[in-house]
Amino acid sequence: MQPFSKFPPDKKAQIQYVLTDIDDTLTSGGRLPAGTFTALERLQAAGLRIFPITGRPAGWCDHIARMWPVDGLVGENGAFYFRYDREKKKMIRRYWKTAAEREADRAQLEMLKTQILKTVPGCAVSADQAYREADLAIDFCEDVPPLAPHQIETIVHLFEAAGAHAKISSIHVNGWFGDYDKLAMTRLLFRETCDLVIDEEREGILFIGDSPNDSPMFSFFPHSVGVANVLDFEDQLPSAPAWVTIQRGGQGFAEMVNKLLS
């Protein structure tokens, strides 16, 4: 990982799209700093298109698509993308799986939830679970005292033993049934909303994140950036970002934007 302060000027000029994780990438200490929101507005004013790529739930994503200076977003680790058409005042919701499939998945996840909570003392269902449509989020440090690494790995194992995918974020273990992830839905988002095949246009896209569940994005995009707290997970990253900021969380995101637009 190289310091983002050394990002080449000729590469900056190529960037047309910014993809960003939310938790501990745009936020700091669980809150969205004013500087982060201003940085998003600056990107849009400069003509760049912004797409958060997050594990957060559908209910939050509806709000973000409507209220934030973004052009759409991927939520629940790739279960869907939402985009708000401001001219037509219409929310476009595109899911990976059908409503019937999601309902069947939720029944299985409900059984898994009971097993996980019984097996791993101290964990909890995420406070945002009520707003989710496709996955189960188990909290290991957001609203509960931090769990030990072996307890987090036990949660992952229980998901995987049931045939689910499981990804560790900076705050949750997210589990779901379905052959998708953040990158797969990002491909679909770009193809359907930007008429763009991202495999052919990677030089024009920058991704910034902070944790192991961002690894598919880190490995795919040559212009991948980690805010400084990504170093907390350095030994857990299947793929590391190419660049890293000096500052953590939302301040690191604002640092990246300052450099990109300078």
C-alpha cells in the first residue's frame, strides 16, 4: 500500500467515478462528519459520479439514494442497487434475487440467527436488521462490547456451515444466501445505469474502503484506496488496496477527495 499523497496526477484526470464504502470510510466514530458530506458534494460539483457500496440495509439505502449527493448505491453487500431518478421523482430498485427468493432466504436466516446468538455469547443482531431485505447482520462491536477474533470467526463458520456467504465488516458479520457480492452488483449497476462494462473501464473508477469485506473491490480496481484504519485489518485482508490515506475514516475520505480534485 502506497501513500495516496503520491497518487499520479495523470491518473487523477482519468477518474470519472468514485465508489465508496460507508462505515468507517465515510463515517468516523459511527457518525458522518460535515467534512465527508462536503467532500461528496465537491465530487459531484466536479462532475464525478458517486456510488456508495455498502453492507447497510435497504431502509438506509432508500434514504441515502434520496437525500445524499450520490448517483445511486449498492446495499446489503450486493443484494441490490437503488437509484433515485430526481426528474421523475421515482426510486429504481434492482434486486439480485426475486421477492419470493428473498422471503425464503429470510426464513433460513431466522433459524441461523437463533443458532448464532445461542452459540456466541456477547454478539447481537444488528440494530438495523429491521430495515434489511436480504441478509442477516450480526453485531460484534457497534452496539455491543467488542468480541474476540475467535468469536467473530465462529460466527463466520456458522454462516458458512449453513451454506451462506459471510463477510466481516468493521462492525458486523453479514451473512446471506446467494451467489453475489459487492463487486457482482456493482457490475450490474454500471451496466444498467451507466451503459458501462467496468472490466473495460477500470482506469476511470476509484474505490475507497476500510475492511475485509471490501477485498473483492480492492483486488479488482487498480485505483483502490484504503482509509488509514484499513491497516487495523492488514493481516485479515485477502486483497489489500493499492493506496492508503494518512487519516482514518471520514477524514481519510476527505483527504482522498482533496488530493483527487487538487
